[in-house]
Amino acid sequence: MNLNFQKNLRLLVSYSGSVSQICRRLEVNRQQFHRYLSGAARPTARRMQLICDFFGVEEAEILMDHAQFREIIAIRRRSTTPLDPLGTFVAGLHRINPRSSRQLEPYLGFYYSYFRPVEFPDMILRSLVSVFSRGGFVYCKTIENYAAIKRRSRRILKYTGILYHTGERILVHEREAHVGQMMWTTVLLPSRMDQSSLMSGLTLGISSGIARDVACYRVIWESLGPQIDLRAALAGTGLYDLASPVIPQDIRVAVTNDLAPGEDAFVARPWVNAPA
């Protein structure tokens, strides 16, 4: 057993937060990870690579003499400034609610997202969202299809994002993947997935129109399940007329951007209250 690995791993952990958080992000059993820390076990080649990638070191470095390794890490910590403050912020959120990723497990899978974009007020945009887990966090990828609008130079927009569960609500932070100027934050009212396939909420961000409007919409996420026919699901995305029979009536009502009597602010409209 290489004692340097045990000592060096302990040093890296001391700089990187709780063991439980590291285990979640590495997707490794906590007992097994403690065996690495105690020197009772050595990671497999694949697990060793994952550990090195996570901490940003080479395998040759993590196995070197501990005193030399400590000097290298100290120099790197002095010379490195945070390059991703948003990532640091999100990691901080997960420390506030360490159960976030576990609470999001029932929501992994595919969704249709519905809202009425400001550029096309008489239409509903249906997009495809993939929600997946990787390295202990939950991410999403969204595809918006504007193929029906011939004058647009880019008819397919792709977004990447991360999800966080507050314990009561689901927060989604997304950024358009190509140019990066369109960013959105969505707050969803989670439903029990064994009782309802729909989640309602509000989404706020920068539109894809020429004016780059700051817009807020009511939004509905409709679950399609963990496995789908991807080609068929993509074919169902796009802009639809308000009267289109493809869009269910309850969803149509739930994404209407208006203030009903008694509403003094723009709030999410739970779909279950929408008239049929």
C-alpha cells in the first residue's frame, strides 16, 4: 500500500469540503472512500482517474512523496484564483441543502417545457428538456426549436443548466450554449411524480429576440419519463398556435401570462387549478 496516496488524499479532502459531499460527486460509497483515506484499500485504475480528475491532479502527483506533494498543492492554492464564481455559489447551495441531489432523483428524465415567448405572443413554445445526474449534481439540457420561423438565422437553440432543490421548490439555472447571452432562472413547484406528470412555475431571463428583452413567463414542465423515443420527442418540439389541438387545454391556460382578479403580482399558476 502506498502510504503517500493515503496522506495526499487526506490533504486534498481537507481543502475540498465534507467527505459526504465528495462521495456524492464522485458517486462512490462513503465506506469505501474511508477505506482509501485509512489506507485499507486502493482505488481501481478507473476510480483513481476519477479521483484525480475531481481534485485536478495527476496520478503520478497523488502518489509522490507527501512532503513534496504538500508543497505543490500549497503553490497551486496561492497562484490559483476562482474562475467559476457561479459554480462556487451553486456548490454553496448544495452545502445548505446536502439532500438536494437525492430529492431531485425522482425528477430525472425527459420533459416538454411550455411557455409563451415574448417574440411570438400568439404562440406556445414546446421545448425538450433532459434532466440527468452526473458527479453528484443534477444538470439539464434544453433544446428550443424555432424552425417554423424562416427569418431566424439560428432556428435551434441549446441550453445547459443545473438544478437545485431547496426542499420546497426546484431552481433551474440555464445558459444558452453557443453565444451565452441568453440566461434563464426557472422556479418550479415540484409535484409527486407518481401522482402528476406536470410541474408549473415561473421562468425569468433574457429572450432570444433581437431586442434581448428581459422577460418573465409562466411555464409548465410535462414529464415524458426516463426513457423516450428521442427522435419522436424532438419532432414534437416547436412553436404552436394557441388553438393548436397538440397543446392540452389545461396547459394552455396555465401558461397564460395575465393577472387574474385577486393577483397583485405575477405568480406561478398551478396547472391543477386551470379550468378544463
